[in-house]
Amino acid sequence: MHRVATIAAIVNQHAEDAAFLWLRRRREIDGPLLDETDIGRIDQRLEANIEGLTAAGEAGWEAAQARFADYAEPGELFVLGALALRWGDTKLVASAIELSASLGETGITSLSAAIACASQDNLRPFVAKWLDTRDARLRALGLSALWHHRVDPGPRLNDLVIDTDSGVRRRAIRLAGALKRRDLLSAALAGLDGKTAAERLTAALAACLLGEARSAHPVLDKIVVTEPEFAKAAIEIRLLTTATKTGKIWLQKHLEQPSLRGAATASVGLLGDRAVMPWLIEKMREPELAGPAGASLRDLFEVDFGDTDLFVSDPALLGEDFVYLDDPSLPVADRVEVWWDEGRGGHIQRPFRSMRRARLNALRAGLTTPDAPLTNWRRTRRFPAWM
């Protein structure tokens, strides 16, 4: 790191903008609103601000530190981590890791994002040390590096999948599933009895990727009904690993349960059956189901609904019964009905494959191709796509 002449206001703006842009991409990276080109535009701007801080040298690091001192938030920590790893400075990397402790698991996630956008050459001096340390947080970061860059650590992973720390085990099992390490299937199955719902959910997906969906389904079913925070993700995995006819029957049961109606309605589009459209349109008229019904609509069609008037950002436009909702994108049932009746959604439009669709397509391919590693959908685009 070097000291160069800089303009403080510009350097500070780089630090602020970089944190903001990363938070935005973090929010949208697996979502239904942006596609790879949209994410690419964010990445270009994010990269420009990180480059500005890098070029500023010591002043750039000091600006990022000052920003974190004022706002100890994930975005600010990401910036510190990205800079430290770009410079490859051991002391600065250690400083960023130390600062992350105040954010707990969120801190690890933010540094994981910085690791994702670092080059393998810059990471190489750190990862082996992280994996061999007694500090569970560092082992987790080491596994994050292997995950983002899809690197197989070989026999070392055998120990990590049975690590004493649940966070480390979860990340190791996730990696084993993504790399199709069938030799570690027993560890994934053992993870189905993990202490936390997050570990059990991760183990269930890994088991499915390794060809053992039947063993994972009971665990997914239990998560759906007992863990509201993870219900939507569990439903998604369940439907992606269940035959269509059986999946419809399974989902119908959950649509009938009041506590699961929202999550189940949001997942209807995963079945790919557009015959459900009249039913979805009626659900759009119910305030508590309008958002989930809109989510399913987006899954059913490769359409950029941002180019239509079918969704609104102001719930009040839908009537007083919707005013209390805070969903930033809600479908207008009457407009959707006209759109559907006029052409069954077959209007000539540019195909739009959202980041959510990219993720789902990668999962479908990974689940149906036994030997192929899970594609990193966040890195297969024109511009780097980090998380």
C-alpha cells in the first residue's frame, strides 16, 4: 500500500458508493428483478469505486476504515475486505477479519463476498492457513474461498465436514454437494440431523445433489412446517427434486395450511404449469397473497415485467386493503388478467432470464447431472458477479 496525492472528498465518495453498490447487488443477486446485464452494470460501477480506493493507496484504506467506524455495517466491511485482499496485505486482511467479529455471522458473510471477488492468486497465501487454524471463523472463510472459486481441497475436506463447529460443517457440506463429492455422502446424510435448521437445510440440498433426495425429503418436510425462516427455501428444494405430478399434490397440502399459504403460493411457479394463471390472478386480489402470487408469475414467464405496467411499487394504488404492505413490487390483478386473456403471456418480448432463474437453472442442472459440479451462476456472466 502506498501514499499518493488524493482529494479527500472523492476518496470518501468512493468508499460510500462501493458499500452502497455492494449492498444493492447483494439484495438482487439471486432475485427476480435483474438479469445478468443489470448485475453487470452494478459490477462495473462497484469495480470502478474499488479501483478508485485502491489507486488512492493509504488514503483509500483510511477512508474505508473511517466509514466503517461511523457505520459498522456489512457493506463497509465488504469494502475493507476487498481492499485488503486486493493488496494482499497480511496485516490489513487480519484487521478486516478482526473488525468482522462485531457483526457475527453477517461479518463472515461480508468477508466471504470480498473473498469471492478476489483473484485466486491473491487468496492462495491465505486459504491454506485459514483452513488449518483453530479459529472456526477463519476455517469458515477458507471454505468460502473454496466455494466461490469451486476448488476441491481433496482429502482436507474429509475433516472439515465433521468439524466441531456447525458453521464450518455447514459450509464444508455445501462444498461437498456442489463438487459432487460422493465419497462424502455419509457426512451430508449425518448433517440431516444437524443442530441448526441452517445446517439441516444445507445438508438436505447436498444430499439431493449427491443423488439422495429420498433421504432428504423427510427433513425438508419438517423444516417446511417447523422453521418459518427456512420454509420457502425448503419448499423450493422439495419441488425441484420431486416429480411434477407428486409435487403438485405435495404443494396443494401446504396451500391449505394458513401458516404456509404465502410460501406455498410463491412457489407455485416452480412447477411451470401456466394453467394455474387464473387461480394466481385471483390470489393477487388478496393482500396477504398478492406478493407471493406475483413471485410465481415471474417464475412462469421469461418476461421483464419492469417493461410492463403489470406491477406497481406503491401498494396504495391497489386499494386501501393493500396500504399496509411493504412489498416494493406488487402485481395489479386486473392488468395481469387482461394481459393473460389477450395473449396467454405470449406477447413478443425480449427473453428475460433473471438472476433467480439463473440460480434455479443451475440447481436443476446440478440435480439432474450426477457427475457435473454445481455451476457458479454468479460468475458465469459478462462481468464478475460476486456475493
